[in-house]
Amino acid sequence: MSEQGATHKGLESLLAWKKSMLLAMRVYQEVIPSLPKEEKWAMASQIRRATASVPANIAEGYGRFYYQEGVRFCYIARGSLEEVRTYLTLSRDLNYLDSEVCASLLSDIEEMRKILGGYVAYLKKSKPGQHEPGSPLNIKEDMAVYSASEADWEDEFPAP
């Protein structure tokens, strides 16, 4: 198949990442500009970091070799998502953010939580981590090749 006919199945096709990027764009465009001047550095900085952390952690987990590490980074992304929820709620309660905008964003966050939860369930189900260090699903090496009986070693190390 030619490169033009091939479809790229990468991070950009991952629904959790795409939705988290859209959420981040909304927060950057609709929330940050609404904050008062005195919050431009404190709260704005925190919201920016927490919001950007969601797709960044999904991406980092996606790029890891072991799928179960992907699950761990999704949990970190979920924590950042809850941090964003907290800052949005605080911004609304301090009258920095319009209630309707906040409600719409909180709805997006709820949808994102469900998508992220589904992605975690998919990773856990389809990739149980059988090749990860310490996994009980690891293929065990045959211990017979490490036999310590003297008879097994007589040819290798004859007695003097």
C-alpha cells in the first residue's frame, strides 16, 4: 500500500487525546482571558499547567513501551482533569467565570472522565502486561538449565 493510501493510526487518532486537546483549547481560549488581572499569574498558571497535563500525560502513556505504564499515565491525566474541575469551579464561585461557560466546560470534563475511564479499561483488558517486569503472566525460564547437580557439570569441570 502506498503512503498516500495508508491511514495513520497514532496518537492523533486516539479519542481520549483528541478530546483532551479540545478541552485544553477551550480552557485556554475561554477561561484564561476571563480571569482578572491579579489572577493572570497565579490561578492562570495553575489552570494552564493542569489543563495541558491531561493530553500530555495521555500522550506520554501512549508512547510508553508497556501498556500498563499507559494506564498509570492515564491515572495521572485523570488527576489533572479533576484539578481543572476544581479551578473552574473556584473561578465560577469567585465570579471570574460565567456560570454557563463553566457548566459547559464541566460537562466536557465529565465526558472526558468517561472517555478516559473507557480507555483505561480497554488498556487493562487488551494488554494485561504479560511482558512487564514482575508480571505473573511473564513467561518463566526453564530452571533445568541452571541445574546445580555435580553430575551435570562433570564434563565441563573434570575433577583434578
